[in-house]
Amino acid sequence: MIQNNMHIVSLLLYNKQYITVSYCCQLLYTVYFRGFSLFSSAFSPLFFAFYGFSSAVHEKLMLHMAGNLAKERRARGLKLNYPEALAYISSELLELARDGKTVVELMQLGTRILTRDDVMDGVADMIGEVQVGSHFHFFEVNRCLSFDRETAYGYHLDIPSGTSVRFEPGEEKEVQLVEMGGRKRVFGLNDLTRAQATADTKAASLENAKLKGFL
């Protein structure tokens, strides 16, 4: 096993001009997660520096490898632990971002990547951080947030465009909301409104929120 891995390492070191990031990532995944310790925390920075990768690329590659390992384990029917669940979700979101998904789309899709049935007992409660973007209809934010949703109908956070507010598990935070402008058309997100966010549609949206466990 070690001899085979050393052969892989030799290929990497002496043929670096032919190694793409994707191929390199797959080789590293094979070496690192199949029992070879050369790419330990002490060595891996030297390896990535040799290839001219920045620390940011280094972190993304390592996250991608960890996410692939978690994906394999999930496919085998194993329930994921906390680090595996985080790696799985994070790597999937990175790929969706690479596909061109918007921040709002990523925030929505991120809540559907794993379910409680995919993780070990207690893990779902540990992954409780919620981040809300500037123009997200606050009425439709994550159901884990406890507040008066009815009064937030037709409003979003009063913060600079493109920014967000993070809510940690157990944290109490006061935020300022501002009424949505323009036509106030809200579609997607958690699919509670699906119309103009006005007084005429509020009752139907509240009923949707109740049926989906948001109230």
C-alpha cells in the first residue's frame, strides 16, 4: 500500500506540469484518506506551496476531499457525524456556487442537502447556525428562528445590499427590518408566499407557514 502511494507521490512531484487541480485533488483524496500519512498537517502545506496553490485553494481542496469521503459514507448507509456533515454540506455548497447559484439560492438549497435521518443523533441540533441575507423575505427565514413572523411579512433586513446577519444557536439578537420595495413579488425561498407580499396575500402565506411548521 505504501509503495503504491509513493508511486503516486512520485508522479505528482515529477510531472507537476501535467497535473490539473481536479486530478490532483482526486490523487490526494486517494492518498490521504486511504491510510497514507505523508499528507499530514505537517506536510500538506509544503506540498501545496510546491504547486503554487494559495492557502485558500488548499483549504477548498481539503474540504472537497473531506466532503467526498462523507458522501461515500452516506452512500454506504452510514449516518454522518458532525465534522462529516459540515464537510458534506460545505463541499456541496461550493459546487453549487461554482455552478453560478446566487447567495439566496444557496441559502435555500443548503437546508435540503441533509436531513436528520442522514446524521447521527444530536448532530442536527449542533448544525444550528442560520445566516440571513439582506433581501431575504424575513417572514420566510429558517424555521429554527423564533420570532413574531406575522409582523415580518413583507419586510427584509435593513442592512447593506449583499451583506447578511448570522444567528448562532441559543443567541438572542435584535434586528431592524425595512418594508420591501418595488412590486414585492416573492417566489422561491421557503415557498411560503408565492405572490406579492401584501395584505391581500398575508392570510394565505400564514396558512402555508403553519402547514410547513414555521409557526
